[in-house]
Amino acid sequence: MEHQQTCSSVDIAEADEKLEKVKHAIEQFKLMKGALIPVLHEVQDIYGFLPEPVLQVVSEELNLPLSEIYGVASFYHFFSLTPKGEHVIHVCMGTACYIKGAQAVLDRLSTELKVPVQGTTEDNKFTLEATRCLGACGLAPVMTIGEKVHGRLVPNAVPKIINEYK
Amino acid sequence: MKLLTDLDAIRTLTQSRLDNRRITGASGESITFRSVMVCGGTGCTSSDSNTIIAALEQEISSHGIESQVEVVRTGCFGLCELGPVVIVYPEGIFYSRVEVKDIPALVEQHLLNGKPYDKKIYEKTRHGEEILSFEETDFYKKQVRIALRNCGTIDPEVIDEYIASDGYKALAQVLTTMSREQVIDTVKQSGLRGRGGGGFLTGLKWEFAAKQNKQQKYVICNADEGDPGAFMDRSILEGNPHSVIEAMAIAGYAIGANQGFIYVRAEYPIAVQRFTKALDQAREYGLLGDDIFGTGFTFNIDVRLGAGAFVCGEETALIHSIEGHRGMPTPKPPFPAVEGLWGMPTIINNVETLANIAQIILNGAEWYASIGTEKSKGTKVFALGGKVVNTGLVEVPMGITLREVIFEIGGGIPGGKKFKAVQTGGPSGGCLTEEHLDCTIDFDTLTSLGSMMGSGGMIIMDEDTCMVDVARFYLDFTRDESCGKCTPCRIGTKRLLEMLDKITDGKGTMEDLENLEQLSLQIKNASLCALGQTAPNPVLSTIKYFRDEYMAHITDSKCPAGVCKSLISYEIDAELCRGCSLCARKCPSDAISGKVKEPYVIDKATCIKCGVCFDVCKFKAVAIV
Amino acid sequence: MNTIKIMIDGLETEVVKGTTVLEAARDQGINIPSLCYLKGVNHSSSCRVCVVEVGPRLIASCTLIAEEGMKILTNTKKVRDARRTSVELLLSDHDRECLSCSRGGGCELQTVSNDLNIRKVTYTGEQSSREKDYTSPAILRDASKCILCGRCVGACGTVQTVGAIGFAKRGFDTVISTAFGRSLAESTCVNCGQCIMACPVGALTEHENISDVWNAIADPGKYVVVQTAPAVRVALGEEFGMPVGTRTTGKMVAALRRLGFDKVFDTNFGADLTIMEEGTELLSRLSSGQNLPLMTSCCPGWVKFMEHNFPDMLDNLSTCKSPHEMEGAVIKSYVAGKLGIDPQNIVVVSIMPCTAKKFEGAREELSHENMQDVDWVLTTRELAAMIKEAGIDFANLKDEAFDNPLGIGSGAGAIFGTTGGVAEAALRTVFELTSGKPLDTVEYTVVRGMSGIKENTIELPDGKQIRTAVVHGLGNARRLMEAMQRGEKSYDFMEVMACAGGCITGGGQPIVDAKTSEKIDIKAARAKAIYSEDEAQTIRKSHNNPFIKVLYEEFLGEPNGHLAHELLHTHYTVRSKY
């Protein structure tokens, strides 16, 4: 119980710190025309996704209806309205990767992780996403896990790579 | 603030550094200084080129030869297939797929003892015993690098190196000696057409905007490279960012704008970081900001990140995105040159287009117009990808044939497979066949064949590629990327995809094929923006050139390429099966049964055709039938 | 005037510069179909139904500005095929249960589909969102009927600046949605219903209460009293094919009796009562100087808008209940006593031009002794539907008069239905109350008219200056409120109506399709009818309404007195901005 309390006070402090960062970012962009998307980028950088309560703060500060912010956030696939797993796997589905078998790699990941594409594993370890061209066509087929790029993939390589992150 | 004389001084000071990065014909011990160029493009960075640089630096310092070697992280060399790539000057030795563990030997053998490190020398540079410079390989020989100039020869993060290679000379020339009209005239005369897909005359676009009598105008650089399979814009931003900044300032002067924006994909972190750094440097030198070169001309550039919407490559959608809205296109007219960002005259040029500008100013319109064909001037960068030996980025003069690019530069099809099709223009383009290989590459020829230049993606397909599946792939993309505003694109692309799904699922009818064509034509005619107007091209071109494949799916329930899952099944060849049981253990649907050391059998009713058995079998006993 | 020449289908025509091709063609009698275009509300050129051929391209004519020498073809195979395809595609993603759709017959998609001779939907497949949101007491949304034209978004966001709904997601998954896909009831929707008025199909409708009212009427234990707002009588006729601006007061009363209501009262009486209370409140605030400006509270859309967006200014709202709520309270107290009926057995039904009144009717604070002041609110459209269901030949009904005692309303009460009406009615009374003698002119034309914000300074007989602002349309209201917050504006009295033109164009009124609304100035025509209703009354001032006098003498005592406060006044709730 005590432990939990400490945790929550840490959480609160962290939450405050994050919110401060958001407010700072908003201050920075507020007077700029078209501030919304840069602000959303900042929020996603800070939280890893776009939490609704934070978007309410954005709504208040930028004087934009929340519905409009939701409309923008849900339009762009780079933005996520739900939290993601610890490791986000992006499988490039650009043409070069597709022609070289990206679908099979994606399917294999889905089978191995037991999640559908765009889904997050039950243990919140992995989120599996199909993504637009990552521009590393020379390494096709390619996926990224976090910042790390894995290229020239074959489905059989999948289990081993995933194990590195488990 | 730097004045013209300051830039000259920088040039003099830095020139010698650049001179070292040339192939001189010298070899062995006569060389006293070497430049080791390590590709720092996204492709090579992905395969650890940063670690290689660190290892190089460490080895060099441990040998105490820092004064005889420089290590430079450059932009993309183009031959991504072989990455990470390291080139050593002045010999021009090209090392491919270098690994960290190669570095000690490479440093010792080549940099210390003057003998190329044999293990990682690019095969194609071997000529008997002799090792040729990379420039003599098929991949590089036919290329003409204008837009990709400096990519691979300078450190993109060092502005002095850009300045030393004639950087900001064109801006100086424009601001001090040319009128706005002269600049526009030069660009018009050069015949430069937009490299982002539209192919509109750049000079004409500038002229429209210049004519607008408004106080505020904008220059936007469209770096929302969306074509899945094209990455030239990213490479330019990573390898030569100042060329884009310089061109934007020139454009600003020409049309009367003092504010620029670059709209770049957030998925390109390296490009964003290098470009932002370049902006800082340019500001620090006074090459951006107020009173550039003391001429009274002011120009600033801000970076805006895209957020994952292909449609934002469309001019009006891009504008709305910068304005902070959903990237939904609006009708043209009014054209952005008249009514663009926040209602003000705006020109939007693609990265590659802009990368040509400074060279056009410096070398003259005639020089540029002398390259290429009558209506398509200059060069075009292509991203070669798919089933081709040399995957990578190439810049070729317009008018070159598809065959030259695919088979000479690209090295043909790997694995002894047969060429089937080449796709240009990305999701807006079409698939061309064997019979088109000798057609020239230019805007109008490609369009007349039912494809288009697009932004320069060039995907090669071999006999293992199903063309119906390719059409389905592109439609899946456009359906996903449609903004959803106009009816034909929003619902039409969905219906096209559904019909294609039906066909690849083996349930298609002749009526579907007819409807597919009909609806495609209507979507082209009636859609609001270029995304919808071109979305059906992959369908129409594959129906036109690969109708027999569609027919095979519909009438014979066969996928000739063996790709479409519903039309194939997996079988275990009892002769080849050793009964190792690996497939049975890996099968996610428990469809494989058998006894160890005896042939296994797949139950077709339970098989979900995931292909895991095919992948894992070490004896090639699993076959697609 | 600056004109240009263009060629439409080979015929040269001269049009004013700035005219769209759609307007130019329609002026020539060429009926170009359209769906997403709604003048002043939505110019997205997204449905692609109005395309015409200009050069090699098909261009949406609704947003294409005609240019000198432009050659336009409106009826080629290419044009027809493109239009048909777009409509077919819309139909392929549309719940085509037209026979039981509330917009059946009046649906613009249905009309266009018929006009284009579409007999078959060639391309079929999965349908996008089929979500239905029935949570709001006022407005229902049915995504399976939505064609994503965006007209509602224009009405809610651009015009009203409520921004409760907007486009969300993208591509085939695009939906019109509240923030985070919440239910409308949990959103910032103010229930004004302008989205319904903008919707070309049946995707947005009022929350129907017709069967609730039929049930009450059929219940022998219930005494069902109906009252009608002033704006209903000048629009109801349209539902029966009468020209816009026809006054049908007598027929309406006759129809209500035939429907089976036990008493037919006039909300104009409640309006007069409101003036007594609000006028008194104004005078007292003017003398105390507190909570100025006094803002009218008759309009429930405006009230909820304030609760969401300007919660720190709720004290400025008049504490008066809206007229029909006051009337409901009086019916269930004074009238019940007079009639000798247990108020628990009285059902009060209000016929309103308004969807927000449905939400207002359900507000907990608008009740007394556990009885809602008003039990059911029906829109003008629902009333018309009931009349049709009952088989009443509305057009040939003989005029009948309201029942007493709450059947007499003054002309001042009648003009509540249009913008400036409440202000004018209040001025008529306040002026006379302060001067203590009858007024020569009753018409304050300065507060009339359709400009969005009307500012005036009016001098009362005692020399006091009242700075008034009359605002209609919530977008205008927001602009004014923000100007006040910035300290740029200040007033003593503000009349605000949520809908452009006031209640006459409320969200419960007969829906006028996009084309008709281009041709006819609906607001002006209905407002004219309202003013002629006023002129036809012998009593033009609220305080001269004889039953008002009786009510105070016999029951309420003084305006703003103790009982009046208990029955006729209310309070407001701070609501989330999100």
C-alpha cells in the first residue's frame, strides 16, 4: 500500500512535469499561425500518444474546439490516440518492401506476437504496425523496432529478432 | 552576416579539403592524404554506418594517422543495396556492406599500408587484377548528377563545404546582379518541370506568383515524399540540404516572398535534423534572415513536420496542413500561386526541383536545357527498387530508356528471374512491360503509356510478382490514404479494392472486371484532386497490359505468379520431406501432421496458408501448388 | 455593375463577376444537381454531383467562379456518367431504407437520384460507419445515412461556432463525430438543430416524441394541454404545401383540437409573462448596476452555449424561465386550480420551432414539486407529421381561436419568434412602465432586421440610456461575447437567439432544401409573417394583456415577487467546455 502511494506521487510528479513541458511547447507555438500540428507533435513526443486530457489543455490554450483537434489528430496516421506498447514495430509496406515480401514478414510477426496489425500485445510489450515507406528501400524488406532498423528480412528471422526485445 | 567576400574567403580556405575527395589516378604509397567517405544516408545509417564511423575514427587515432586521413559522413551514394558503403579517395575504392569488424583490417591495410582491403571491395569494380574506381561501374557511368550533386562528396552538416562547392554563389548572383524577371526567365528557359509528380513548368509557376500584387507571399518546399518506394527527396535533404535552402531563397526573391516553409515527413528524422542544422548555419552566416548580402532582401524558412498523410503531397492539402487543419484538398482554381497559404500567393516546389535551381542559375538555362529531351529537360532522380540487382538512387538524363536504367544501371533482375514489369509514378502511376523497355523516360512518353513520371519511384517486378496483387496493393494504399472528402475517391477506391480483393480471392467475375474498368475511369474523371484522379492508374494499366493475369484469376481460379493466397495451396513433397517435424511444430493452425522421420502431410482444410512451413523447411519439401 | 460573358451549353450569357457557374446555370434554368453545397454554410465541392465540363476537365460548378469567355458544358455523357457514378457510390454507402426514413420524400439524395434516373446501384460493398446515436433528448444522428457532405459541420462549426461535431478519421472511415466520438449528449452540442436544417438526408433528425404525445392523448386519465410558440404558426403551412410566410394560426389551433388536445393555449401568453418578469428584472439590474448586461434567457440553445463556453458570465443571464416553461408552470399551478384538475394528471405539450426546447423541457431545474413544467416538446415538423397521420385536411380547416385563459397573447409576445422581438417587446413595456403613460409608437424598428449584430442606445423616458445589442446566430454571439471579454464592448441589455433570424429558422422548423433556400429568403418571409401577426393584434404590449393582469392580481402578486420567483425563475449550470 505504502509502495503504491510512493508510486502515485512519483506518477503525479511525472505527470506534472510532462504537462509543464506541454504548456511550454504551447507557449512557444501559441502566437504562430497553424500552431496545432506542431503542438500535437510535441504532445506525442512527450507522452508517446495524444491523451485526451492533454488535448483539452491544447484546446483551451489554442482556443480551438476539441472536436476540431480530434478531427486533425485522427486524420494523420502519425498521431496516435491510444497508448502503444513498449516496443513499436513498424513494418514498412512501401512498394519496394512489399514486392520483396514485406507482407510475409508482417504476417509472421502477427502470428508470432499473436496480435493483429495495428494491435498491441496483451503484455503491452509490442505494438505491431504496418507503415508507409520508411525510405530504406535498399534494405527491403525493412522494419523498425523503436529506433533500430532491421533490413533484408525474411520471415524466419522474425522470432529471433523479437526475442532480443522480450 | 557574411558578405560576398567572406564567402570567397571560405571557399579558398575549404577548397583544398574538397580537392582531396577526387579520383586522381594516384595509388599506393604516393598518396599522402586520404578521404574516407562513409554514407550517412538513412539506408546506410540503418545498417550502422554511425558505428562504422566511430570505429574508423578510433582505429585511425590508435594508429596515429589522423593527419593523413579524414573521415567524412556524407549523404547518400545511391547504391543502397550495398550499404553500408565506404568510399576512399583519391583511389575511388568502393567498399560495400562494410561491418564494424572489418574496420581494423581496412584501416591497417588500406589507410596505413596503401593496399585496398580486398574482402569488401565491390565486386563490380574488379577488372581482372585491377580495381577500378567506382565511377567506372555501370551503376555510376551513365548517371548525371545535378540534383544529387554533393551527395556523397561533402559533409552535409558543414556549411563551409557546401559554400566551397559553389554553394550560395547562385543566391549571391541572383541578389546582386539579376532582376526578379531575369531569374524567372532563366528558370523558364531552362525548361525545368516540377519533379514532384505534376511536371508543371517551374518558371511558369513562379511567374504566376510573381505577378500577384500582394504584400505577403510564401515559398513552400514540398518534402512530404509520399510515393512508397521513392526516397530522393529524403536523400537530398540528408546529403545536400543547403541546395534546397539556397533555392528557396532564390524563389523567394523571384516571386517577392520573404517567408518559406519546408513541409517534411516526420518519418524522416535524419533529414529533419540535417535540414534544421543547415537552417541554423545559414541563419548564422546571414544567408537567411534580414538584409542578405547587404542587398536588403529578407528571407526566412520554417520547418513544418508532416504527420503521415500521403494526400498532403497535394498542394492544397499541404497548405491546409501547414495551416493546422486536416489535409483535405480544395479545388483549383484558385491555384496556390494566386490564393495559397493563408490566402496569399504561394509557390510549392518539390525538393528535387529546388535542388536543380542553383545549378541552373550558375550554369545558365541553355546548359540545363541541353540535357534531356525536347519537352523534358535536365535529369531525373529515380529510386530503383524491387526485383533489381542494384537497388538505390540514380540520377539520369531525361530521354534515357527504361532498359538502360533497369538493366545497365540497375544490373537487371536478380536470381536469374525473368523481368515482368516496371512500375513508375508510385500509386499514381502504372505498370509497363517488356515491350516498353526501349521507350524513353520523359514526362510525356510515360503519361502516354498510361503511367507517369511521378516523383521517381521505379519498382521492378519479376515473374514472381502477381500483377493483380500489385494493383490491389496500390489500391489498398490509395484507399487508406484517401482523405475521404470527395465521393469518387472516398467510396470509389474502396469499391475498386473490394473488387480486386474478390478477384485475388478467386471469386471475381467478368462483370467485376468490367466494373473495375468503368469505375476506374469515372474516379479519374470526377475526383477532386490528383490523388483520386490518378488512383485508378495502377488498375487500368495492369488491366491493359496484363489482362491475361486477371483472366487467369477469374476464369481459371489461378494465380500464375503463385502469390494470391486463396488460389494457392501448400503441399509437402513426400520425397523431399525428412520428417524433421519442424513445420508441424511451427504451424500456427496445427494443420500439419505426421510421424517423426516419415513424410508429413498438410491438411488443406485447416491450413491458413500463412507460409510458415514453406519458410522453415530446410529441405525445400514444402511446395506452393 | 461588373459583368462578364460566358457560354453555357453553347448559349452566351452575361453574369455578374464573382458568380459561380452553378448559380449562373441555375439562373439560366439549367438544373444542375448538387448535394454538399449549401450557400453560406458549406462550399466544399466534395460530393462531385454538380460537376460540369470545362475544357478537358470536370469541375464542381458550385465553387467554380465564372470567368470571361469560359465555355461550360452541363449535359454531356461525361458529365452525366460522372454525376451518376458519384450518386451511385453515395447510395452504395447509404442505408437505403427510404420508405421508413423521416426524410423520405424530402430527401435531397433521393431527389438527385431520381433526377439522374438511377435505377440500380452498380457498385456495392461494405458500408462505412453505421453508428446511431440516440442519446440526446433533442437530436439523433444516424451515420448509416450520412453522406459526409459536411453541411452539418459548416452549420455547427463555421456558422454557430459550437463545434460539437466535425470530420474525424479519414478515407472510407471518415465520420462526422464529436470529440473522441462521444455521444452527442455528452458533447458541447447546444441542441440548436441547425445541423438538422443543413442535412440533405435523414442522418440528423430530432428526437421524436410523437408517440409519447399520442399516448398521453389516448390516456383517459390525462388532461393534455398544448401550447404553441409564435414561430410555429408562420411556418407550419409549408409542410402542407403553402407558400413560405403563410400565417396559419387559426388552422393550427383547429388542427390541435382535432388531434385531441384538451386545451390549446398560446405560448405568446408566456412570452408576455416573460416580458413582465424580465422587464422588471432589467429595471432592477439597471438601478442596482449589477450583472449587466442582462442577457435574455428565452433561447435554450443560447443558454446551453453560455453554460459551456462562458460559465463565468452565467450571472448575466436573466433568471427568467423561457416563455413556454413559464406557461407550463402556470398551467400546472394556477390553471390546474382554476380547472380543478390535479396537476399530476396534466400533461403539458409544447409545439416549438426548436429542438433545443426538447433538452430544455427535460432540465431538472425546470420542474416544480417533482413535475416538469413541460412534459413533451414537439417540433413544428412533428406537429405536421401528427396532423398528417391523423388524416386532417389542414389546408381546408376553418380557423379557430385559442382557449382561454392562456390563449391571449399580445403582439409583443408574437414577435418573440424573430430576432429583435424580445428586445422590442421588452422596450414596449419597459418604456411605458418607466414613463407611466401610454406609448404612441409601438414599433422599435431599430432592433429589427437581419444584420447579425444590432447595437443601439435607447433613451428611456427617465433619461436613462440603455445600450442594447440584439444578436442572432451563435457565431455572432460568440464574437460579441469575446469582444466583451476583451473589454471592447459593453451593454446593458442583450437579446440573443441561437439561430440566424431567431426562432423562425429554428432547428424544429420545416426543412427547406438547399435549392429553395437559394431562391427564397426564408428568414425574411417568415419574419414578415411574424410582424403581420403582431400588427393584427389589438393588444400590442405585454403588460396590456388582460389575462396577464388577472394572473398577477389573482395569483402571482408582483412581477419578480416571491411566487413568481418560485414558479417563473431558474438558475444555470456550469458545463464542460469540452
